Amino acid sequence: CYFEKKGEVNEIKKMFKDYFKKQGSDESLLEILKKVVGSITLGIDLCSIFNEIILVSYTENIICKKMVYLYLSIYSEKNEEMGIMSINTFIKDCNSQDSKIRGLAIRSLCSMKTFIALEYMQKQLLIMIEDNHYYVRKICVMAILKIYYYNNSFFEANFLIDKLYNLIKDPNDSVVYNSICALEEIMREEGGMAINSKIMIYMLNRIEDFNIYGQSAILKILSTYKPNSKEEMIEIMNALDIKVNSFSLSTTISIFNIFIIYCNSLPDITLSVIERMLPILISNIGFNELEQRFLVFQILVEFSKISEIKDKMRESYKLFYLNECDQNYIIPLKIQILTNLITEDNSTEILDELSEYINERDYVCNCVIKGFVSLLQSSLNIKQLIWKKFLIYSKFSNKKYLKFITESIHEAKSSLVDMPLDLISEIENNFCLFKDENILISICRLFSYLPLKYKKAPYILEFILMKFLSEECEYSTELLNEALDSSMRLFFKRPGEMIPIITKFFKQFFTSELKISKNIDIRDRCIFYHNALKYKFNDLKSFFETESSSVDKFEKSPISLLLKVI
């Protein structure tokens, strides 16, 4: 292997010798440099051809220049003398007539990782920042950022931050974009680039000159600007509103972001802003960019919770029906929007449509059932219809839907009183099929909410409690905590059935040497219940029999919902 590598180096030297002897063309030099780059990739040491590379660095061919600079950048780090010669080569090319070569030279000089290069780079940068070509100025802007990190005293002494602010007025959009990015990074501890009304107006007038990335950067900065008056704020919104339809979706959303932030100071126009946003967002729900499509649906979910906007969205609720090409992260958002838009008038149609998705893959089925559970918690008079659908699904042969229903149904706490007895029987009779811990936790909670309706509840709880006293238990302590709480609540409703079960569990728990009995949290809970039953029976009874009133839903203003999305 050594001789093969040695042969490669000698062959490259011979090729350079022939090139110099015959004064070869750029094409022949390109072939030699390709072989050089290929050898570097293979890990072959080519330090011995450094002089030849320096000699061919005078070429004006831009492709050959790039490969020469690649070689110099790599080997200048390994040898100080080579580094100095490389720096001299880069500085020489910084005075080239070709703007691309000047740009490549200053970029290669700035990319060198030696402190020797930093001093030369600083001097060259102060000269080239005023170059007449945008490509060179664009690279110099990013070089200023490197100086900020490596030599902050030079950065401050030469007022380079002022130069960056001056470059915001550069006629080329890429130079302006780089300047904005550099200022944002340099001033991130102060909250980002500082702007005044003059900078704001200037960037607002030039925003159409930039590509999508430049527009997003400018809008991000504008979102931090605090107008001096309401009149100025409205002027900014009007100026941006004209440009809404002429930009890309991501830029349009950034403009809406500014509108919503300004609505903190102008709450009266919040609904008008949302109504302006709504048709544009709905028209883009089929957008090809998946990330932006996901963001659109997230915003529409929040819109669908606002009562004043629901009526306008209901006109196009069919647009939110599922398609075969919908991704997994879009499906729950669509279902949530549909459940938020449902009314007693369109309930039959939407529920029938959602029922069609039950036979889809498990993930879709689970999302639909969770949507139905959320409807049980609403004030709509459709609860009996949903319970009937749940009962139909629970009787399917594979019991897959029964598992999904059992796992989610406890969330509809306020509607469990109307739960059909046939559905309760299905859950009790198929308990042995439930192995998933989340389903068992849900069942324990159902026993707490409906202690008298589940006839087999004590014996199911006994099975779960005794499972923890075996060495083969694979469940977490969360399930045991739920089972203990349900057992205590059930004890005061059905004491005759629960006394032997609780007595048996406590006796085995306190006398066994199992790992679960040494768990501090579980042991403290068991001691608490044991002592409370013994000494504070009435207090414990009143605690479990008193239904604590909880606030399930808070009335949220439209602006608070939108700020959550932002």
C-alpha cells in the first residue's frame, strides 16, 4: 500500500513536470488537479508538490483556482511556512481583475484556521469591504463575523458594526441579507438587530427585491420593531397588506405574524385581521411544502376554536375531509378542525364521514375516536349518537376499536353518566384482552367515575393489585397508584366487596420483600390509606365522596390563542 501511494505522488510530480515543459493548457492542468484532489480524498500525503501548486496558482481558470485553494487551505494548517506562502498567494489574488477570484481569495483567506492568517485577513478586509463587486462585499460581511469572535478589540476599534449597518443600504440584496444575518448574530444578547423608523421604512420599501430567505429575515426584524404610535402601526400593516398575495406562503405567514403581534395594541381589529388571513390560509391547505402545510393547519385549528370565525370556516368544512395522501401529522389536525366546526345541523354528515375512517389504519382510527370523545365534552346535543357509534364499534370481532375507545373514553368525564350499559358490559367482558398499561389506567379511572355501574370493577381491581404482588409484573407504578385510588373510592360505594380485597393487598404488601413494596412513593401512599382507614375513616370518606369542581375549559380571547401558535 505504501509503494502504491508513493507511486501516486511520483506520477503527479511527473505530470506537473510535463505540464511546465510543454506549457500545457487549462484542460491539462484541470486533469492534473483532479488527480490531486482525488489523492487528497484517499488520504495520500501530497506535501511534496506544494511548490508545483504555488506555481500553477497563477492560472485564471476559476475551476482550477478552486482546486488550488482547496489544496492550499488543507496543507497550510500542517506547516507554518506553507501557511505563509498560502497567505501570500491569497493576498496576491485579492488584487485580481476577476471579481470571482477576488471573492474566492478572501473567502479562502478567512477560512484559514491559523492566527497568522487573522492579522493579514483583518488588513485585507478593511480594503475589500469597499469592493465594487457585490460577491466580494458579501463574503467580507461574513468575514466581519469571524473577526467579531476571534478579535473583538479590532472589531470595536474599527467600528465594524457601523460598517454592517451601512451595508444594509447596499444595492445588492445578497449583501443586505448577509449584513442582517451578521447583525442578528452579533447582537443576539441584546435581542437582535436594533432598528429605527428609517431602517424599517427602507427595508419595507425594498422587501420585494429579496428572495424568500431575505424576505423572511426582514419580516423577522420588523416583528421586533415597536411603532411610535398607532398611526404608524396601521401604516405598516397597510403597507404589508398590499404585498400579502404577491409573496410565498412562508412570507405571508410571517406578515400575519406581525399583524397578530400588533393586535396586542389594537385588540379592536383582531377579528378583522383573522378574517383577512382565513381565505388565504384555506386556499393553501393543499400546499406542496409539507412543513408549511402543517403550520397552516395548526393555525386553522386555533381559528376553529374562535366562535366568531367558526361560521366562516363552516362554509368550507368539506375541505378538511381526509385524503389518502395525508401525512400522519396532518390527520389529527384535520379531525380536530372537523370536530370544532360540527353543529347540530351538519353533525350527521360530519360524523358519518368520520365513521368512514374507522376502517383505516390504527393511527387514523385512534384519532377519530379521540375526536368523538372531545365531542362528548361539548354542549352539542349529539352525545347519544356518539354513544351509539361507540357501541357499534365495540362489537366488531377483533375488538381493536374497543381498545381505542376504552383508552380515551375516561377524558369525557362529564358525559360518562350517559354511557350505555351494553358498552360497559363489553369493556368488562373483554378485560382480559387489554394488556396495554394506558388502557388499564383508563379502566381504573372509569371505575372511579362510575363505581356503581361496573359490576365486575372490584374483581378487575383485585386482579390488577395482585399482579403487582407477583415477581413477573411489567407495569409501572402509575398504574398501581390509579388502582389504589380507584379501590379507595370504590370501597366507600361497595364496602362488602372491597374489604377483603384491600385487606388482602395491604397484608401481602407490608409483609413481602418484593421490589414494589420497597418503592418509597407506593409505600407512603399505602401507609397513608392504611392509617386513614384506621384512624381518620370519616375524613377519608368525605374526601372521596366530595366531587371537586374543576374548570375544564377557560374562555380564551382570539389574540391569546394566536399568540400561542406564534
